[in-house]
Amino acid sequence: MFRALALITSRQWQQHKLRLALTMLGIVLGVAVFFAVQTANITLVSSFQVTIEKLAGSATLQVTAGEAGFPQETLKTIRAIPGVVIAEPVIEVVARTSLPDQPNLLIMGLDTASDQKLHEDMFDEATLEISNPLAFLTKTDSIALSRAFAEQYGLKHNDLLPVFTQKGRQDFTVRGFFKPTGAGAVFGGNVAIVDVFAAQTAFGRGATFDRVDIKTDPNSSLDSIQQNLRERLPPGLHVERPSRRGEGIENATASMNLGLTIVSFLALTIGVFIIFNSFGISVNQRWKEIGILRSLGVGRSQVQQMFLGEAVVMGLLGSVIGIVVGFYLAKAATKVMSSIAAAIYGYVSTPQPPQFRWDYAATALGVGIFSSLLAAWLPARAASRLNPVLALHNIETQQRETGSGRVRFMIGLMLVISGVALTRFSTPRVGLMIQCLYAVAIQLGLILLLPAMIAISARVLRPVMGRLFGIEGVIGVDTMARAPRRTAATVGALMIGLSFVFANGAFIQSQKRALNRSLDRAVNTDLLVTTSEQVRSRTYHFTEEIAGRVAAVPGVKRAENLRVTAIPYGGDEVALLAHDMDAWLTRAPDVLDEGDTSTARSLTARGEGFVISRNFSTRWGVGLGDSLRLETPVGTLVRPVLGVLEYYHSEKGTIFMDREVYKEFWRDNMLDYILLTLNENVEPEAIKSQVQAAIAGEQQAFIYTHQEYKEWVTRLIDQFFTLTYLQMIVAILVAALGLINTLVISVSERRREIGVIRAIGGLRKQVRKMVLLEAVAMTMVGIAAGILSGVLNAYFLVRTAATIIAGFTLPLEFPFAMVFVAMPAVLMVALLAAWWPARRAVRLRVVEAIGYE
Amino acid sequence: MAPRDAIVSLKQVSKLFGVDGGVHALKCIDLEINLGERVAVMGPSGSGKSTLLNLICGLDVPTTGSITFDGFDLSKLSDDECTRLRREKIGMVFQTFNLLPTLSALENVSFPLRLQGQRSHVAEERARAMLERVGLKERNSHRPDELSGGERQRVALARALIFEPPLLLADEPTGNLDSATGEEILHLLDDLHRRLNMTIFLVTHNELAAAHCERLLILRDGQIVKDEFLERN
């Protein structure tokens, strides 16, 4: 029996190759996006891991203390711990060079006097070339390069390599080369070694190290040595295995990964709609065939199994192709994600080809087949419940569909209302999975409401389209409304695609607006001077001396120094902003959302308290008046929280403290920002050039007016959401695919009708117009549904997702401008998508169509 | 040019079908149909009746020979010109009614006028009058699935005649109706013919239907084997 049914299926596929191709394409795109995001995630995480492990060499433990590092005296303590065989200090910076195309170079400051046992793979005697070992050790401008980098830029022994350091451009002399393996292979091989003490001087590290790499005695217990180190070192220092540090970075970028994963599931959902659409129509087209099969003794369950079998095979084939396509998409996605990680989080990674993971492929395959089965379930059930007598009697009567049932409508309405209510009133503590169910309820409810929405829209559109486009407009709307199930599937795909675009657009815009408001309140100075074009530079900082010079520029009324760094907290990394609290809270008296500003100002300025961001408060459960305990490189720091404010610098949370306290506990007097308030009637542009002149030759400075800074932040947000924007485009393309699918099928279903129109005098161009206007009508309904769904999903994203992912409280801003831009663009895409089906309609042979059954 | 009172003229018309033209649907047909004439075409299945009808209205083109309609050589007209000719001068009625399912009776009837670009209120005014003529004044707003078979065929007739075409092509108009309803439709056709004086080309299997015409053509294997004028009661 199954072989016979498989024959029917295979003949159907041969006859309807286009429908088959479009359905498969829906699965392919959905699975490809899903698999690409998963693969890019793991590739990025792995590249962080690989980078850390390679940089660690054969170290078994590493001591770190956040970005500011820790005092170099600590090295003695570490070396004195039993079981520590080797302990080598490290400084690690990514510095710009002034070679052609200005490549960045990962410079590792190592103790060049040691025998480098931790990096033997990179420095084995056979391949290490040091022309003059004595000169390399004694001269502080010595630098060794990976051979790959040297060859790329034609650098030879004793050539000068210009590097931007803390003190401006500094020429290093090339005195050695090493193999581009091990640590030499990270960062695309753009790696250099200088002496750790030379690095301290060049990059303003003072008497601190970034890290100490430790090789332990293999005969001793690593755990006990680690425990011993933890006990002997100040609590602010972290003793971890290199692999655990990679996990830390994975945590830091988890929100980016989570966001992209959610988005990839949405792409898959749109794919499900396309499959549902295709199967629904396939059942309609094969009504008579099903009737014949039933009359020949094929049972209901066998009919259902025939359709579900088709779904499995299509799901399987589509998923396999999707996995292949996704793997290649992952290459591009990894690049984008790496650049985001570098720009936003300041992490260095080693470019890696996408890793093909069989477990991910199996998951993608499973997801693809399951989605295909899910989408085919209802049409298959409908096919099995078909009355064979009716089916055989007159196929035309079977093509009519029932409209929106009252029960369906009520369930849809209830789901939407409850989803919105839960989003509004539920606490974030219920967890991510439960909260995601709210969005699912809203979306499911809207899908159930679609037939009713289509019916209402048709009533509104019919006279409008009739007036605008004549009878062709009326026919277009009627055709759309006549098959609510088929139309609902297409409109549903459009709705989800557009909802995805609008909701994400709203989310991004809400973030931008919230961030702008926050910057207006907190960073409302005339000029802002920073060391880097990235959010965080782990390399370049201003010295207090430079800040003093900038403050002395005529026309500058007040200069506030700000250190922006990150410290470990609760197993994660939170942002720390060390400010002149008195100056800040005087300048921005309304910045606090909770707490008394004058109390906060006087106490925090004396180092007797902290201010925290609201998302820190939410994430870590610390509120106004609570004591906040921080582990610093020199001991524990406990202070009360005196103020809470909305601040969006880090999704892990931000702590504000007075810079004097920071300097005392972190031994770090570097600065990242200088905020300048100017005298009245002073032109900011004139001051900009004077500031540049004051710093010239030492440190590169990026100077922004308040407005320019906000624009720069906006660009960074756009960069962060690059992949989301790309996925928005994919969503629209997938939805357009659904539209093509529906229209092709609509045209083939209406062959006779189109034939009759032609027979009684409809011109080819009128038939074309009808098909195009049907697409327009569907798109209009899809846009309306997309806006409604977009608003509700945007509400969900800002209320829930922003809180889950980052703990941010965002006021909802709907991107109406985006809607106005999207409307004509989507209509254009719809018309392009409809062009080909319209062509098919026009080319229909009238005589055959009239006689068509 | 065809003679003055011939609205349709076929000269040596043949039609071949199939990949290698193996099926000879029509063979060297010569035929003239005069203005106001009612012609019944009968013949067994596959004899070429529907092919003949499709050729006359320009839906299909002959393999050889020429067809002239109302002075126009159809072979010299483009597809759009043929379509325009159809919507201005040829009404068509089908066995399966072929009404547009989403449109009401009124909208179906006014549809050809609206295709011609007439304003909806003007077209609907005329359609209302036409529906009254076919006895469906009260069924204006009903959709096809809310009408009986006879009513649907009346709507189809009204649609075909809304622009008062000189030629009505009817392909088995009573084929899907019971005999009483079929007879009603034929009487309606008689009545409309009397009032509008259009030419009717009626393809049918039904001798009773053919009896409503003045002329009978019998086709067999693509050839006219009988062409006679009937004596009407």
C-alpha cells in the first residue's frame, strides 16, 4: 500500500515541481538560518576558547583581576606557593600599528629573560630566530614578530615597526621571529612579543600585570594548588584554569547569542507557515485524487500518512540542503559576530573556519522535519476527513473554505489578551522559557484571529480597491477573501516576517532612545574625549597628566575624568565607572531614579558609597541601601548603595564609584574619557583642535560633541544588531517566498475562473492586474497584521526580553518611520513576487482552462 | 468580405490537435451564419462542436483556413483585439455556468461592462435591468452558491447579453439542468432572441434544445454532415 501511495506522491511532485521547490525553499531557509546562527555561535565561542588556550600555552592556571590588572608584587607570592613550577607575568594589548592599512597587532608582554617554557611550541629552538639575544634582552624597544606577520609586511631584522602606544607612536626594532603556532597563531597570526616591563611602560600599566600564567607540578593536585593560591592571594584576584576563562567570555557574549537564537527560531516559524500553506493547497488541489484513492480502498489514516510521509521526506531533504547552506552562511555570520565581540566587548578572537557539529546538524535536521510535520498536520488531517463522495462529485465545490469560526476567534482573542496581560504583570523571576510562552500565546492568538482579520480587511478594502483599480481590484480582494485558510497562511507568514522586523525595529529604537535619554542625563557635557573608537579599549587609556593638560586648555570650564572598566562580580564581569562623583552628581542632579542625590553626592565623593544601574540591581538583587561587596586586587570593598539609575552601558550591570576609591583599591590611575564643560560662548570645534594639539604626539584622541557622541553610540547599536538587520531581510524574503507560493497556487486553482474572465472579454493585462492586486490586498492585510503583531511583540521585547537578557527597563518606542518606509518596500517586493504568477495567469490557454477540471 | 447578412463566415477551416497534429478536430469546414439566425450544432462527443465554437469566438485559431466575424478576419487580429471583439460583440454561455463565485449576481452580470471600463453604478444599473429581464430581480445580491442551477444559468445568460452582443455562443446551456429548468432557459433564450434579435450559435446534445433553432448543423468526425433549416412549430 505504501509503495502505491509513494508512487502517487512522486507523480505529484513530478507534476508540481514548482510547488515542491517553493515548499522546500521554505524549509531550506528556515533551517539554514537556524543552523548558521548555532554554528556561528559555537565557532565564535570556540575561537575565544582557542585564543585563550593558545595564549596560555602550557599554563595550567591563570591569575587575573579584571581589566585593571594587579600589582606586580603579587608575582612573588604566587611563585612562593608550593606546587607552582613556573609563574610568568603577562601583559596583553591589541595595538594599532602605522604600517600600510594600519593592522592591529596583539602584543604580548612576556618576561623575555625567562626560558619561555610555557610557550615552547612557539619558541622552539629550531625555529626561533633572535639575531642578537643580548640586544633583545637589554633594549626596551625590542620586538619579536610571528613570521606570518613579518612576511606579510616585509619586515626584516632591525627594521622599525611603528606602534601606537600609550605615549603615542613608538618605533620598536624587530629583533626576532617566531613560528606562527601556539600563541603565535591567534589573531590571524598578527602577534608580537615584547618584554613585559617594556610593555608596562609603553602601555601605561605602571607596576601592574594583566595576568600571571602558571604551570603547576603535574604530580601535585591542581585543585589543591588552585585552592592554596586563592587563599593566599587577595580576594579580588581570580585563579582559574584557562578553559574556565573562555567560559567567562562565553557568558559575556551570551546575550548576543541568545538574541540571535530567538531570531533564528522566528525565521523557522515563517518557514513553517510556508509549508503549512503549501500542504493546505496541495490538499485542495488533490481533492479529487483523494476521493478516488478513498473509493479504491485507501483508508483515512493512510491518506493522512501519505501527506505526513511527504512532509517527512520534504523536511528531510530541505533540512539537509538547509544545513549545507547554513554552514556556508555561518562563515559570514562568524565574521560579523567576531567584529561585534571586538567592538562592543573588546574581546580578541582567532579567526576560525566554521565548525561542523554533527549534534547541531542532527538538531537542525530534527527541527526541520518536526516543523515540516507540524505544518503538514492540519492539512493532512483535513485530507483524511474528506468526504469521498463529495470529492468525486464536484471538485469545484470543495475548494470553498469555511471562514472564521466563532470559537476560533474567541480562543485567539483570549490568547492575545492573556499573553499581553502576562507580559505586563508577570515577574521576570518565572524564567526565560515561561516568559517566551507569553510571546507564543500572543502570536498563536493572532494567527487564530487572522481569518477574521482577513474578512474584516476584505470588507474595508473591497470598495477602496474597487474605486482605485476598478473591477480588477474587487476581484483581487475577493480572491484573497475567498480562501481564508490559504490567505491566512500567507498573511501569517507576512505578519510574522513584518512583526519580526517591526518588533526588532521597535526594540532597537527603544534602546537607542533610552540610551540617548540616559546620555542626556548622565553625560551632558559639551565635549567628550576618548581613546578609542570602540566602546571599550583594553589597550589605550589617558594618563592623569594628559587629562591635566586637556583641562588646562583655554575655554574649558570643567574637566571630569572617567575610567570605564570591567571587574569580576558574581562569576561574571560587570562594568565599573570610576567618576569624580561630586562633579558628576552636581552636573547631573536629576540622574538618579532612586536615592537622594545630595546625600549620594556627598557620601560617594568621600568614597562612602556606590551608585548602581537598575539592571545591576535587578540582575544581582542589590537595591538602594543594601551593602555591595566588591573583591578588589588589594582586598574587599564594602559600601552601601546610595543611588540607582537607568544606565545601559553593560547588560551585566554597572557600578559607579568615586575614582579616588577606585585608584586606591585597583591601583589604576588610567582614564578612558575626559568630559569637558566649556565656558559660555566658546565654540566646541575650536576647543576640539586645541585638545588635539594638547595631546598631539602622545595619545590618539577621539573628540565628540554631545550630539556626535550620541550618534556614535547609535552607530554602535546598529553594529551590534547587524545580524538582526540581516535576519530581518531574510524574514522578508521568506515571507515573499510564501507570497509567491500562494499566488502560484491561487493562479493554478483558478485556471477555469481566469479562463472564463478571458473568454468573456478580460484582457491579458486585466488578468495580470487582478493577480497583482490580489498580492497587494494580501500584503496590505499582512502589513496591518504585522503592525499589530509588531506592536505586541515589541511590547513583549521591551517588557520581558530586555529584562531577561540585560535587565534593562526600556520605554516602548514604535518605529513608525520604519513602517512608512517598509510599506512601499514590502509592496514592491510583493509585486515582484506576484509578477511571475501573474505571467503564468496571463499565458494560460483559455480553451484548456475553460475545459479544465 | 463576407456577404452583408453573414455575421460569421468560415472558409476551408481545419483544426489539428496533438503533438504531431495527429488529431483532425475539424476538416475543411465552409460555413456562413447569418445575422439573427439561430443555429443548433449537434453531433457525438469528439465531433468538433466545441472546437468550432472556440474558433468562432477567437479563443482558438484554425490550423488552416480563415474565419470572418462581423467583417473582421480573426486571423489578422491580435489576442487583445480578439478579446475586445469578444467583450463587445460575443456573449458566451457555458454548460457549467462559470459564474465568478465571489461576485453577487448583479456584479457577475455587470462584470463585462466593468471590464470595458464602464463606471460601476452605470454598469450595475444596466445589470439590474438585465436581471429583471431574465426574471431575477429579487436575486441581485445573491452569490452563485446561493442560487439554483436554473437561476445560475439565467445569471450567465444575463451576463452574456448585458452588452447586447450580435452573437451569442451557448455551449450546452441546458446540459447541467433538469429538463423542466432546461426548457425554461430555452424559452428565455427564445424570448431574448425575439427582443434583441441576436444570432445564436447553440452547441447541444439535446434535440429538444435544437428544436428551438431554425437551422441545424450536424458534425461528425470534424465535418459538417448535415446543414438543414428546420421547420418551426
